[in-house]
Amino acid sequence: MKVLGIETATMMIGVAILDERGMVAEYRIEATRSRSERLMPMIDRVLKDSHYTPQDLGGIAISIGPGSFTGLRIGVSTAKGLAFGLGLPVVGVSTLEVLATSAAVGMRGYSICPMLDAKRQEVYAALFRASAEGRLERITEEEAITPARLIEKVVALHEPTLFLGTGALLYEGELSVRLGDQAIFVSRIDPYPSPAIVAELGMKRLLNGENEVSSLVPVYLSRYEPRSIRK
């Protein structure tokens, strides 16, 4: 199966093609212009670079949030439009899970806290744990939360925690001061969610026959933005 992964939850938007061998192509760019103007040309380019046509695709995976309201709306609308037009299945993937997955293999036995800047002194965050086998296990649900409240939750874990994402970059000083050695930061880990990992997580579910083309909606967590609930 060839899967198109789409990530528009942050300013670093991207698309990727994944098949059963692994990543075929990935294209990412900072969306300094309108995401709606950039996304379809990016999809066209990654398909051409992969020497595939839209008809070669077996499914689509889209990062559904939390993240930028505008970015998520554009990404989900594009994914659903392609799915309907091409007759393809589509699944939504948690943006925070994508971030945590990028660190799971190298942080076995540690807690992982992906964080995205939610503005207004809040972050989108959740806590995960990487098992000894490298599998990702969820500890808490995703939420829009103040850094201070998030720190309280991490303290209660009583274990080293890796922080990553744009929110971790923004609040690294506060996290370091409050948590000391309990807070871990690894500079080589990409702070932006990877469209290739979106495709990887989506492929597992697409191969199991999942299809959310009729029910797919963005996940908005901030109380300052509309809330959507996945059914």
C-alpha cells in the first residue's frame, strides 16, 4: 500500500509518500504564505518525485490536531476532498502522537511529553511512555494546558521525561528550572511533526480496513477555538 501523509497542524507543513518498504519521498516547508496555496502543489510535487500518480495511492493519512485551527481545517478538507475524489480511504492521526512516536525508539523506558504552542500562555500536550520494546503507550489524554499545570502532572510521574515540540522550545527555561534533572531535552529531535510518521501511523490502520472519510474532523482543544469531537 502506498500512503499519502499530510501534516498541516503547525507552520512547518509537509507531505510524504510511504509504502511497505518505508518512506519514498517527503516534502516540508515553512508556510509563510497561505497553507491553502501551498498544500496541493506540495502533494503534486511529492507524487511526481515518487514517480507515482494519485491513482497509485492506497490511502491517505492526515494529522488532525491539536494545532493551528486554520492549518487543521485546510489539511482535513484537502484530505477528505482527495479521498472522495479518488475513492480512497482516509484516517486521522493525533499530531501529538506523531511527535511522541518520533522519539519513542530512542527513549525506551522514559516518559515522553510532546508539546505544541497553543498561544495565550498555553500548550497542547499529552504524556506518553516508550515501552522497553519501543511501543508508545498513552499516559494522559491530550489537552490545552498551562505550562505550570503540566509541570505538576510531570512531577507526579516521578520519572525522567523527554520534552519535545515547539511548546518545549518555548518553555524550556521554565521546565528546566521547575523540573531539574527530571526534564530531558534532545536537540537532534525535530520539534515539528513529521508527515512521514503521519503516513506510518495511518498505514497500520488503513491496512486494517479503517476509513474515516465520512466522520473525519479536526481536533481543537483550545477554549479559544471551536471544539470538534471525533465520533
